[in-house]
Amino acid sequence: MNDAAAQVARLLRQQSAIAHFGSFALSQGDLLTVLTEAAKVCAQGLGVPFSKICRYREADNDLVIEAGYGWRAGVIGQVVRADDSSPQGRAFATGKPSICNDLRTDTEFELPAFYAAHGIISTIDVLIKGNGNPYGVLEIDNDTQRNYDEHDVNFLTSFANVLAEAVATSERVALLEKAVDEKDKLLEQKKILAEELQHRVRNNLQLVSSMLNQQLHDTQDEAAMRGIKAIVRRVRNVADVYDHLLGSEMTRITDFGGYVQSLCRSLSEIETSPGL
């Protein structure tokens, strides 16, 4: 295979990698899983042993390594300043790709110790955009000297754009889940308050009924007794109608037929009850 054919094959593999990652990212709910997969696909797409994703922290104005590929234990979680002192800091500060073909001859950076521990020589960093502030930086790292070309930068930039959309989608899903959780909590509180209200109404109706029964027990006059009994029946009718309308739970479906029958009986008893 000649150089041109090899280049075309490489570009096709990279485009396929971006497409497959996009499908994966939009179907995956866990952001860390998405970031970890992104680091792996980027490294493999450019044929390098290392890759990492740094998240910007506005409060500290730094970049924390959120996910990576190929690194030894302890690298994830490391922090670098979001300024020109590091390759990823420069990419974040300028918003432009930062290409270092040979860090051995580039003395302007203050690199963390893990770069030397892994023998990192060349890197590319591109910005991961976001809603408002950028999310952070995507970086690939190589332990050999390599002259990266525009195709490498374009692949990484395109990948970072897809990753930015995946991050934004994850953030939107998180906000929706939070809203749903808060709604469920409000509904649960409303249910508790409604049940307390129902309990108080029933208690009050029972209290009124008990007071009337006590008054009936203390009354000797026949006419007064008939009037008190009529009131007791009406209170009980109100309690029956109330139970049919609300039931014992907020999610209970009202038995409309039973409610109408109870209401008709109540009205009939009220009409036929002797007056006070």
C-alpha cells in the first residue's frame, strides 16, 4: 500500500471511530464511562499509547485529569494549572490546538512528574467546548518523537466536538433527573400532607359525632332527641361521601358509582329526616 492509500485508510478509520463513539456516548448514561472510552478511542485512533481528558475547575482555575488511557495508577486525579505552564493549560487558555512534537527541546513548560515517569515526548491538546465555559482539554501523549500533521489535529478536534456534545447531553440528563427527583419529593410531601389533612377531617367528624351522641345521651326531650339524631345522621353521611371522594391514599381511583349511590342515600336521608 502506497503512502496516499495508507493515509486514506487511516482517515477512514478515524472517521469510523468518531461515528461509533458518537453512538456510544449518546446511549451511555454514565459520564465517566463516556470519558474513559473517549480517551481509549482517541489513543487508538492516532496510534499512541496514552491519552487523557482534563476537566476545568473554575473555582481553582485548574485542570484535573478526569479520565485517561494507558497511564499507571495515580495519574487520574492529578491537577495542572489552566495557563501556559503546560500543554493542556495553553490549549485551554488560548482555545487553539497545542502541538508539541518534542518536549525534550521545549523548555517553556513546567510538566508534572508523571510525564517524565512515562517518558512522554510529544503531545497534542485540543479544547473540549461546552455551554458557556469550555469543559476542558483532550490530550494524546506519545513516548516517541512524532511530527503531527493537520489530519491528526483535525481528528482530535472533531473528536473533542463530539465529546463536548456528549458532556452537554450528560449534564442535561443530570438536570432532568434532579428535577424529576425533586418533583417526586414534592409529590411525596403533598401526599403526606393530604393524608394528614384527611386524618384530621375524619377525626373532626368523629369528634362532632361523639359530641352529638353525648348530647343525645344527656337529652330527655323527645323532640330535641329527634333533631340531634338527624344531625348525627347528616354528619355520618358527610363522612361517607368524604371517604368515597378521597379514599385512604392519593393514588386511589374514586368509585364514582359508589360515590353517587352514597350521595343519593345521604340526600334521601336528609330529606326524610325530621327537622329540628
